[in-house]
Amino acid sequence: MTPEKMAERMTQRMAEELGLNEDQKKAVHELHLESAKKRMEAMQQAKEEREAMREEMKKDREAHQKKLEEILTAEQVEKWKAIQKENRDKMRNKRGARPERGDGS
């Protein structure tokens, strides 16, 4: 939803529930619009930062793996990869076995 639409909906709701006059509607709309724009900008910035962090972490993991492969023998590398895959599979199975949230339990 756009900041304009969000501001419009909030202003309309407040106008109906609080009986705002036209001057109040205008002022409230401007305030809501300013806040909505700031929130949208902050959310976009946070998204970009998460993506950058994810990419940096991926590069670090790849560099780490490459250095490990330089230290270990080919047999050790294969064994280590198998162990990692097994651990990932165990974690996925654990996550899949959890009860769903919001079921009241």
C-alpha cells in the first residue's frame, strides 16, 4: 500500500470516529502522510541492509570453505561436506516437526 493510500485510510477512519472538521482532516492527513513516507523509507533501507548483509555473509562462507579445502585432504573435504549436509537435513527435519504457531497450544 502506498503512503498516500495509508494516510488517506487513517485520516478517513479518524474523521469518521472523531468527527474531524476539514482543517483537522487536512492537518491529520499531512501528518499521516509524512509518517507513512518515513516508515516506507525505513523499511526499504532495512531491506537493502539485510540483502547486503546476506551477500556479505555468503562471500565469507565461500571464502571460509575455500580455505578449508586448501587445508584438508580431498577425502576429508568430502567427509566434512557429508557431515554438514547431514546436520542441515537434521535441522530441516526439526523445523518441519514443530507445531504451527497460533494454534493455542
